[in-house]
Amino acid sequence: MTEPILVNEPLLNGKEKQYLNECIDDGWISSEGPFVKRFEEEFATRMGRKYGIAVSNGSVALDAAVVALKIGPGDEVILPTFTIISCAAAIVRAGAKPVVVDCDRQTWNMDVSQIEAKITPKTKAIMVVHIYGLPVNMEPVLKLADKYGLHVIEDAAQMHGQTFQGRPCGSFGDISTFSFYPNKHITTGEGGMLLTDDEYLAQRCRSLRNLCFQPSRRFVHEELGWNLRMSNIQAALGVAQLERLDEFIARKRRMGKLYTELLKDVPGLELPVPYTDYAENIYWVYGLVVKDEVPCDADEIMHRLSLKKIGTRPFFWPVHQQPVFQKMGLFEGENYPVSERIAKRGFYIPSGIALTDEQIERVAQEVTAVMQSLT
Ligand SMILES: Cc1ncc(COP(=O)(O)O)c(C=O)c1O
């Protein structure tokens, strides 16, 4: 019987068990344990930052980042429409207004040439989100942030180990955030991190993570926070995974190259861009876009692949088309054609770090067969 190929499977065969056993043996299973601090320090150092604040996932890292920067009612934040709901949700939950730009047709990252026209006196920040394996073109973003005095929130959830012009992704934001969900380059099961070089912001993020308990009067609160703490068990996984980040990135790049080699002549597909002039793709996921001449969208192709037991995921659905935001009266009459197109025509194929070359070959064969039957 043919085994299913999952869309994402992590690799946990380094020191994960050893470190988890240490948690059990020592009894440190809450956020008070030593692995949390160690993971924060080692991760921040790896990304070239001063402070790391470990949290329970990448979505709440964004919530904390927005609130730590005191963005709230009356403020606007510019972000790509082609991203996960967590980005816009953090802005809306803080009472601020998300303002979106379209994405680039080739890299699927925010079209930075559209940002300046969206800046108003209410704009407080640009939230950049690196998408699927290539970073946002940070240079124009940093220039605009400087020119208009805006904060940069950098969502690097998919970008562990990637660089922009040789500088680590995760080192560009006033606050940068990560996710460690099992489909990420390194995982803690569930988990996230905020990074910053600013001591005050670091202290605010730590406080927001921990219910805004006050050091002097613990149970008297000046501000509302959350319990976003990461446990020692999660951090133990994180330390073990971080030891292998370089190896994992090298593997992901080899996987991406193999897929490209096998799929480059398949009709009807647009493949990921291997390079830009500022970065080499790390293929967080291997995304495909179905060309316009193919008479069906990604859903049909994903369905046909599922019959062959190949796991897939659709691309993000654009923020401006989310029913939850439309019901709030946001983005009325706005159109972003590039994002709308790839949302319908884009999907990704198995991309987890545990995928073998043989599995990649089988996926490519099935994708080829489906596409040939359609074109
Ligand atoms: C760009 C981006 N931001 C935020 C998140 C949210 O991370 P989490 O799933 O850890 O909440 C994700 C998750 O995939 C993501 O891709």
C-alpha cells in the first residue's frame, strides 16, 4: 500500500530526547526552567539580537509586539495582504487599523513600492512578513521607516536562518517575531519568540508575556497582559533544534533544488524563484502557482493529489478578503490582484525537513501526472 506523504514532518533526532529527559529528571517543566533562558539567549545571539523573549506561539508574539510598541486606537499599521491572519489580527485586536499592500508576482512578498502611498499621519508601523522562503526587500522599507519615523515589526515566522544581504532575518525590526510550530525550520511543538535590541521594549514584552505582574506589587496591575509563557519542555526542544539550524537550512535548499530540477519542465506551473539579488531561497515551503491557461485552480489540483496521498496546503487567503474583516467594514472596495490570483492558484507540496529524496521524487511524479492530464 502506498504510504501518504505528509505536507510537513519535523525531524527530532538530535539532542531533543536528552534535553527533554533533563526536564523530567530535574522537575523543571514550567516556564521557570533553565532551558527557557538558554533558548532565548542562544536564539537571540544566532539572529544577531540583544534580547529574546520566548512565548507560546508566533501569533501571540505579534500581539505582544504591537502592544509593546503602544500601537492602539487611531493608529494605522501597513502590512501585506498576502499573509496569515495572525498579522492583521494582532493589529485589529489592539484597536488599530490594518492597511494593506499587494504582493510581488515573483517572490510573493509585499510589494514595497506600494508602501509610501499608504502612509498617513496615523501610520505608526510597517509590519513586514517574509513569505515562504525569500525575504522582503528590506532596504526600501527601512528607508521609509526612517523617513517617516515609523516602527518596523518584522514577522520572521517562516524565516529562521534566512538572510537579507547577508544579515539575519529577525534582525531588522524594532521587534522581530518568530514561530516554532512543527512546520517551521526549527520547532518547539508550539512556540514563538520576540527579538529586540531595545532594553525597554524587551522589558515590556516580558511583562506583557507574564500578565503584567509588577516586581514590587505582584498582584497589582497597571496594564493588561497575557500568559504567553513558553515552558521549559518546549524550550528544551528549541535548544536541541537550534543546534541543527544550519544543517536544516542546507537540507531545505537541497530539497528546493531537487523539486525545481524535477518540476521545471512540467506544463502549467510557476515555480518559486531560487534567488533574488539579496537572498537565496530557503524554501520554507515549496510553493507552486497554477498558470492562467490551466482551466482549474489550485483546489482541483490539491484534490487530485490527495487521491494519490500527497499532502498539500493552499496559499494564504488575502487579508482584505477575509470575511471577518469585511464584516467589520474594513477594506471595502479594495482590490489587490496579485494576491487574489495566487490565493486561488497557489498551493504548496510536501516540504517538511524529514522529507526524503525518494518522497520528493514521488511527489514530483504525481504533480507531473496531474498537470499533464490538465494541459
Ligand atoms: C508569517 C507567519 N506569521 C505568524 C504565524 C503564526 O505562528 P503560530 O502558528 O506559531 O501562531 C505563522 C504561522 O505559520 C506565519 O507563517
